Amino acid sequence: MRPSNKPPSIILFDLDNTLFDPRSFRETIFKKIGNLYAKGARAKKITSICQEIYDDFIREFGFFHPDFFIKRLSAKIKESGQNKEVKKVIFDPKIIKDKIHKDTPSSLKAISGIGVIGIFSQGEKMFQHAKIASLKHLFHKDHIYVTEDKKSSMPKVFSNIKNYRIYFIDDILPMLNIAKKINPDVFTIWIKRGRYAEKQKEIPGFVPDATINNLKEVVELVKKNTEA
């Protein structure tokens, strides 16, 4: 049998909405944070304030930053005595693990037999790594990329993995479009779940190489393309 000339595959996953459910996470922690400060209507009001602060962060930075969030919350409600407890809630490993999408662990395990698995995520580093912690053994230690600016970091990341056949999975269609412009050989996979995918409009002149609704579809998709 002739040795294959095909490069090895690397499957690069986005984190939020792709592997992790940030919407469910926010609903849980914001309610818990509200209950740290008060009960009843006051607790519900603080829960709403948490969501408002989060929405402001997304407009300003594009991601959630725990330390800045805590500072804004304490300033908004004029209370700072629970700051340490708020941070414990945000970084609670049990809550974080529970908010990993149910199809994530089994799908990653299946894909690990096909190629190298990596992460390419935008967000605050400590917080993103906390989400990855329970799955870290499934990722290649040299290919966990967490950045606060995914677009500007993409050329360097792709340069680091240029010797691989790259599969890139993300819920944000414009990010996949950028990836294709930087490296036309990247196999782009759009996972249609989460707040961004729900509101995403078509991009003229761009269609991802594949569109999926859950991670289980990635296994056969990558396997099929790897063997072709």
C-alpha cells in the first residue's frame, strides 16, 4: 500500500455556541447573582441589570469580560460586598461544565480519531480557558488559541497550522468568510445555533463548505472529506 500524500487534518473549533452554550450559562449565573444580593423583585431587577451590562459588553468589545462585568455591576447597583462571591459564581466549574453542549464530549471523542483537535476562540483568556478545562485532554496543547481579536489573529493562527488540512467550525458566518479569504483551502463549517446564527443574513458571494445544526454531523463530514 502506498503511503498517503495527504496532509494530516486539524479540526479547529470555535467555543461559544459551538461547544459551549453561553445563553443558558448567562440565564443561570445572572439569576444566581441576583439572589446573592436580594430576593423577590429586587433580585429579578439585578438579574435584568446583569443582562443589560452583558449586552453593552457585546456591543463594545464583542465578548464577556468577568472582571469588568463585576466592576460595572457593583457600580450600577452601588454595592461591592458580594464581588468575590459573584466571581465564584461566574467561574463555578460545575455550572460551566453543565453548560457545555450535550453533543460536545462524544463528538470530540469521535473526531479525535480522525485528526488533531484545536480551539480558536475570542474572549477573555482566563474565562475561556475555564470553559475548556473539562475538555482540555481532547485538544492538542499547542493548538488552543484564545484571543480578544479573532479577525486580526487569524492569519497567524492559520500560519501555525499551515501543514494541516484545516477544518474550521464557527457559529459566526462572517468569521468563516474571513477565514476563506485568508486561506481559500480552509474547509469552513457553519454551525447554525446560538444568537448570532439565528440572526445571520446571507453574505453575497460566500457560502460555507458545509452547514450543520449539531456537532454529531461534524464526525461524518470530516471523516468523509478526510477519506476522499
